Amino acid sequence: MADAQIRAKVNQKLIESGEYERLSQYLRQKLIETGWYDQVTELAFDSLRTQENPNFDRLIDFVEPKALALVPEYVKVELLSMIKRFLEGIVDK
């Protein structure tokens, strides 16, 4: 099975079970607690201030890689662990 198909099936299971919403809430809370939202907001404003003709695509191109890099490693690890536990739970059934 191709990676895209596997991802689609996992996403479907996450959504159907309500786990996707729970994981999203966890991630949102952790990003707020760590100041990630504030950092990304500041990056976006800095980008808009320095661009001559700002537009959405350029803003995303500038901010996205930096925003992803700013996600604390422990948050990534914990989220992946939560997904893994969920998948192990549905395989065991």
C-alpha cells in the first residue's frame, strides 16, 4: 500500500474515532503554552513589515518552515507517541 493510502486510512480512523480532535486540542494547547503562537505571529508581522509587496503565498513560504522548526521537540515526540498508541489500539482489536 502506498504511503498516501496509508496516511489517508490513518486520518480516516483518527477522524471517525474522534481522536483527531483530541490530538488537535492537545497540540493547540501545547503550542499556546510554549509560546509558539506568539513566536509565529511575530514572524508573520516581521515578514509583512519587510516585504515590499506582501502577499499570502510569500508569507506562507517565509513563515511555514520557521514555524515548523519552532515546534518543541518534546511536543512532536509526545504527539507521535499518542498517534502510535492509538494505532496500536486499533490493530489489537
